[in-house]
Amino acid sequence: MKIKLTFWRVVFVIILILGAWGTVVRFTQGLGAATNLSDQFPWGIWIGFDVLCGVMLAAGGFTLTAAVYILNIKRWHAIVRPTVLTAFLGYVLVCVALMFDLGRPYNIWHPLIMRNPHSVMFEVAYCVMLYTTVLALEFSQIVLEKFKLEKPLKFIRGALIPLVIVGVILSTLHQSSLGTLYLIMPTKLHPFWYSPLLPVFFFLSAIAVGLAMTIFESSISSKVFHRQLELPILQELGRVLYIVLWVYFVLRLEDLVNRGEMHSIFVPGYEMYFFWLEILLALIAPMILLSIRSVRNSPGGLYLSAVLVVLGFITNRLNVSITGIESWSGLHYVPKWTEYSITAAIIAVGFALFGLAVKYLPIFPEEKEHGTVATHESAVEPASVFVANAGN
Amino acid sequence: MSKAILYDATLCIDCKQCEAACAKQNNLPYDDKIAAEEVQSAHKFTVVLNKNDKYMRRLCMHCDEPACVSVCPVGALQKTALGPVTYDAHKCMGCRYCMAACPFGQPKYEWGSLNPKIQKCIMCPDRVAAGLPTACAEACPTGATKFGDRDALIQEARDRIRQNPNNYLPHIYGVEEVGGTSTLLLSSAAFEQFGLPSPKSLPSDPLPMYTYRVLSRIPDFVPLGGIFLGGVWWITHRREEVAAAESAETEEKHNGGAR
């Protein structure tokens, strides 16, 4: 096999080399040399981006499986597999990122036998561990299909609905709990972001980002893998996204009013700029775009809205974990190059694994027409049989 | 009975004997260079700060309901019945949530180590258990740092303020802050200028309450969520079966009006 030298492959290799270099620094010299973290600022982008955003960006998995298997929206089935793949890769990479951030990564298994149920981190650890297992099982049917292992395949398909239900519960718990993590810091986190509703905000925004990521990832896939765009599905996802954004917007506004922060969000300052950047990207811009019917129905409009929502809520997570803590800590945290390079390498590996999976595994339905027809034909069959059919 | 450390800044002479005794007790290096360091760190659990000849000692507050203990996923940090908040490095996985959660910024980290530990004042738990005062209290030549029963020390602090109201701020730092602490501070100068959170900014609720309110709902949420999702699944699929059966019937009758 001959490997062609393309621009993106060169970029990929450079990112991997820098990431490997960063990894060497991290594991030979410690966190102090590999990060700009300090006693005043113990959590940086490996927590704020790699973990908080990583888990959020993988939320499409539980959103889509809930919609397709629980709410029985079969029209959306064609995009379940790539979404589950994204989620599975996302969670695996979050765990990889944790191995960099934990000071004693070889003790990562400790929560299994040393339990403190009062700790949000303990709960998140269990949920992430169990949900990654659920995703692995959901994903395993694709691999089993590929290798035609009928017996375990039948077993997984039979257990699919309970698996999906468990996955949705676990996701609801830990997506919201990543917000709960910050409830213990009422004196540290800036009042723009500290709210008793943090868990609710984290959960709702995870759903919004899950939908947006699905739109984003389908749009990219259709270009990269030269597939026909699943436009009718994306239009529906866009409408649901629009509603979720409204719910989030109203709650967020109500919360700011209740906590008496309405005046301070108009007083210029460091936090104020980042607050408005987040609100503009995550809410105002995409909500205006999605409110226009022609934009909401066009591939480009949907894509742009989805990208804005994703960027906006990434800003939100970074605001909660970094911007909002800076004034308490009394210093300005700028990540070191190693923090960037390792993060970039993890993302790059994620993209590469996605590409490999699409190449070697039955991720996408073979033909769009077939997929749609199958949806109608199998409408009568029990869900588990349907699941088996529609991915083919 | 719960023990406590009372530090009275008006009696302090900035001799740093407490720093030296603390270092010795915890097998940490201590020399003139370290004595000059005006920050707490992984190798300096306590520090005497000097702002315009007003002194303040910083050390772990040993909260009655510590945020660090509640957030530690593996229970490496523990609040002992006598008062000290202790740390077991063998359990720790280095997530640093304790550092992020502590309202006083007390847990410090060995950033340069490949096997890093959390470091902070642990209130000499072995000495305390043996009925001895902490090393710092024993070393203090003026009685500025005093070790004893918490209730008795609070009473004594109140008496000191009452007898010399002009010498003190009318506040014992640690009686109510975040639900009470086992380190109590008296001062004539504002606590904030020594990096302590202002007493007004700290809630009198213990911080673990803030997360517990949410976490305590999980045991109910899991079964209810399961039943709810299972119910929705049943309804959506049942509806579909019924619709399918109906349309099959309709077809059999060759009759379009049945729907």
C-alpha cells in the first residue's frame, strides 16, 4: 500500500510528533514542567477542555440513541452509528487525557475499591467508566457484524434497549455532574457562572452540543467520505436544537435575574467579555440563524449554526473551568505549549481513528435510498430486529 | 472532644519558630532561604506573614466539614474526630479536586515530582492523638499559637476580645466560616490582606452541602429514570405495533375509511 503525502497528513504527523514530545516531558519531568498549573491554579485545559469539553462533545451518543431507540424516531437511525462511534472515541480519549492530567495516573483504578460517595468526582468516575463500557458494547455490534460473529451479536442486540436506557441514565448523571463539580466553589467561581443550576445547564448544553455535533459530524462526513448528506434528518435535528437552545436561554436568563447579576453583565471587564463571547456564540447567533426558515433548512446554515453552538459551549466550559476561576486565583493562566500539543495530538488521534473506523467497519448505511426504504419496511418489527437491519 | 489551634496575631512576634517546628515535625528542610519564603507550598505548610508589622499565620483551617474531604473521590483526605484533616498518599490519584475545592487554597502540590503528593498542614495527628499539643503550638514562645479544646479556645478568644476590645477585630475567624474550623484566628488587621477569604464572602453552611444537595438525589433518580425511560420505550413501541395492526386490518378489509 502506498501512502500519499497530502497536506492534512503532514499536519497530522507534525501534531503527533509535538504530542509525543509533550508526552515525554510530562512523564519524565512531571506536571510542573509540562503545564503552567500551580498551587493557585490546579486545573487547566486538560480538565477544562479535554475532559469537560470532551465529555460534552461526545453527548451525541446518548442524545441520539435515546431519540432513536427510546422515543422510536426511526427516521434518524441512519446517523446513529457514526454518532455512537464519535461518542465512544470521545470517551476513550477523555480517559487518555485523564492519564496525562492525574498526578498519579497508575492509581486511576483506585475509585473501584476506595469509595467516597460524597464526592462528585467519585460519581463522575463511576459514570464515565460504566458509560464507556456501555458505548463499547453498543459499538461492539458494528465490529461483530463486520466479522460475522452471529452469537455475541444476537446477545448484544437483545440487550440493546436496556443498554441504551442505562447509557442515558449514566449520561444524564455525569453530564450534569460535571457542572456539580463546581458547586463546591461558591467563593471561587465568578458569579456569571456559579449557579445552583450548574448541573442543569451542563446537562441541557450537553444535549444541545450532542445535536450540534451530530449535524457537524454528518456534514463533514458527507464531504470527506463523499456521501449524500442526510439533509431531512439534519433539518429535524436543527429544529430540536433550536428548541433546546431556547429552553437553555430562558433558564440562564432567569437564573441571572434571580441571582441579581443582570447589572454586572453589562459592566465592562475581563469576565464580561468572555461571558458575552460565550452567549453570542452559543445562544444569540445560532438562535437567530435557526429562527430563519431558509437558513434552518439549508445545509450551510445548519452547519454554521452547529459550529457556533459547539464553539459557544466550548467557551462556556472554559469559562467555568478557567476564566471564572482566574480572579480568585489572582493570576492569569495561559497553557504551556505541552498542554496544547498533547491536547492537539489527542484530537488528531480521534479524527484518525474515526477515519479508520469508517474505512474498515460498517459505520454508514451503504446507500442512502436503501437506508430510507429499510426504515419504512422494518417499521413493524420489534426494535432489536430493526436495529440489526438498518445499519446494513 | 474536638481540638483546635488558636492563633492570636496580636501576641505574635514573627519569630517563625512555628515554621521551623512544623518543618522539623514533617521532615521538611528549613533554612534561612525557606524562612524568607512568604508563601505556603508543598515544602512549607505554614507561614507567618508580615504586612506593615501586622502578622498573620497561615495554615490549614481544618474545617469541621472540609470541602477537600468531601470531594476526594478515593477518601485520601479524612477529618479525624479530634480535629485534624489528614492525608493518605497511598490512596491519592492526583486529581487535585481538593485543591480546586478548598476555599482557603490550602492543599499544595509537588509539581516537580513524578509521584506527586498533596501537601498541607495535617495538625500533627500523631501528637494530638497522644495528647500532645501540635509542634507549632509547643514551639511558640509567646502563646500566640495555642492548642487545646475547641470550645475552651473559642471561650478564651471571646474573653480576650472582651477584655481588650481595642486590640482586636470583633471577630473570631473560624467559629462560623464554612460551618466552623479547627483553626481559629484572632487579628487586629483585616484578614483579607493576608490572603484569607473575607469572613463576609464565606457562607456559614459547610461547603459539602452544596454538592450533597444534588448528589443525594441520585439514588432516587436512577430507578425513576429507568422506569420512565422503559415506560417511554414501551409506549412508543406499543403505539407502533397498534398502528401496524390497524393498518393491516384496514388492508384486509380493502376499505380506506377505517382510519
